[in-house]
Amino acid sequence: LTVYTGLIFPLWMVAMNAVTRWLEFRADRYSARLGYDIRPSLLKISKTNKGDLNPDWLHSLWHHNHPPLLERLHAVTEYMKKSK
């Protein structure tokens, strides 16, 4: 039990956060491909949740299961540029 909680569980959580982040980027890309500009919605959600716009990457990787707002906005903007 100690090995699990001390070693395996933290690594498992980082892996699960990575998978969740990947899925979030895929969902954002899918929305953009359908023609929706989700950037205003992302900003509104972040403002309502009082989210950190640009957290430290290591802290974010370890503790957050969603990508930071600025990364998501950048990814959506880049995809929309490429798809035109």
C-alpha cells in the first residue's frame, strides 16, 4: 500500500492528467473544425472560475487536469488559421 500511495499513484495521476489534457485539446479542435469559435466561451469560463491564465508548467502538469487557458486559446487560434 505504501509503494502504491508513494510511488505509483502520483505517477498515475500525472499520466491521467496528460490524457485528460489531450482529450481537451481534441475537443477544442473538434469544435473549431465544426466552425465554432470557442475562444470567448473559454475566456468566460476562466473568468467565472477565477482560473490562473498562465500557471507554472510543472505545477500545472502535476495538479491540473485541464490545459491552461492560454495554451488552449493558442491551440484553437493556430488550428483555425491552418483550416482557412
